[in-house]
Amino acid sequence: MNLVAMVFMALLDEWLLKTSRTFALAIPLLAEPTRKEVGLAYLFFRIADTFEDAEAWPRAKRLGALKQLETLLDAEAPAAVAAQFVPEWSSPMPSAHKGYQQLIAQSVAVVETFLTLSPQAQTIIRQHVKRTCEGMYGIVERADEKGSFELSTLEDLRRYCYWVAGIVGELLTELFLLACPTLEAVKDRLKETEVLFGEGLQLVNILKDQSSDKEDGRSYLPANVSHQAVFALAEADLLRAVDYVDALQAGGANRGILAFVAFPLLLARASLAELKKKGAGAKVSRLEVMSLLGKLNKALDSAQILRTTLFEKSR
């Protein structure tokens, strides 16, 4: 790895630590170039999510920023277009979160680094980030001027999860296929569960953050749907997500891909168990997180079947 690449990877890790929880630990598990591709995709999704949630902006500005992000991804000189948009995105900053503020301020660097990816990876990321922007645009349109909104049905909740997480599952599958051609043999199996993988992780986050979301005026949990039903859906999704891991392993995915997918799934299942015991806001301890990562590495070191050694035992 040359000096420029090393400097970028250090910056990428710094941005992830400041803007992410689980993915700051998971993305470094990937091998290059997938690590760089997924890291940049995450940063674009985080920028879009920051625009959607922008509590400091009126609704019209949130909608405009999502369209601007789509525009720059299609531009012939996207870094130059980003440089034009950043002053507007920074005045005022869309969020009080310091990490998100720094990411918005560094948007030009994110775009410039994106342009160093392979044409295939750029196309995959561009396509899915734009689709997420379109979905988030619809979410913001439903919200009031302050960004408050409520989801009304279980199907409404699942549709929201698709726009913000299911699409991420679809993007990851395409990047994994790009990195590991042997996965073509299990592509149909991956496609069957990629959206449920993303949905399950998002449902756990929603259950965990429901109190803080409510304070911000956002009700992702429909009033007429029981928490028990949402827990049941999350459990079913995470169980199907094990099939996703299983297909990756059967298809010969490299160690980095397996670790990257299995670790958030292990953590989500542990988080769901904590939420059941202690309620909203419960978190897995740092010691348990490190324990889960150690068990995963041990299983990968000995080439064990992850389904039987990690997931079936934790059911």
C-alpha cells in the first residue's frame, strides 16, 4: 500500500469512528479493495441520512440537499459540483453531531476518493446511493416542517427499512460478487436474503433507539403494531440473515467478507436479546462485543461452518 493510500485509509477509519458504531468495527475486517469500496459507500449513505434527519434545516432544504447529492453523483466532474454544494450544506450545519459535521465538511474529499475506485464499483455505489436518496426524499416529504413523522403500519415500517437498510444489503451483495467471482454460484441464495439482512439490522436499531427517536419527533414503531410483532419480525429477519452468511461461506467468500457480515449479525442478535431483557436503550457491553469478535475470529481461523459454530448455538 503506497503512502497516499495509507493516509486515506487512516482518514477513512477516523471518519467511520466519528460517524458509526458497528460499521467502524466491521469495515476494517474487509480486505482491499472491498474495504475501501464499502467504507466510501457507507460515508455516502451517512451523508444522505444526515440530510434526511437534518434537524437544523427546514424541510425544503433537506429535500434540496438529497437532490443535490443525486446530482453530483451523476455529474461529469462530481468533486467540483460537491465543492459548490458544501458551503450550502454547512450553513447551518444539518446536525449537532460533530462527526457528521466533519463528514459534511469533507464531502469533496469523499467524492475525490470515490473517483479512485474501479468503474464497476463506482457504478454499483452510485446506483444504490441514488436509490436511497430517492427513498429518503419520500420520507422527508411525509414529515412536517420540523422533521417529525410517524409510520402507521408494519408494511410502512418495512418499506422504511428497505430504503435505509435493505438497499444497503443489495449494494453489499454486488460489491461482494465483484470481489469474489466464485459467489456467482450462490448469487440466487444471496439475493433471497440480502434485503432481510439489512431489514433485521435496522429493526434492532429502531427498537434500541425508540426513546431518543421519539424525543426527536420520529415514531418508527407504528402505534397500532405491538412491540412483540416488531421483535418477532426482527428475530425472523436475523434468522434468515444466517442463510446469507451460509451462502457466502458456501460460495467461497474470502475471510474479510465473512467477518464483515457475520460480526454485525452476531452483534444484532445479542442486542435483540438485551433489548428483550432490559428494554429500549439497552446495549451490548464492550466486553461482550470483544468476546463475539474473538469467537468469530476463532471460527474463521479453524475454517468452521459459521452457522453451526456461532449462530445455531446462540439461538
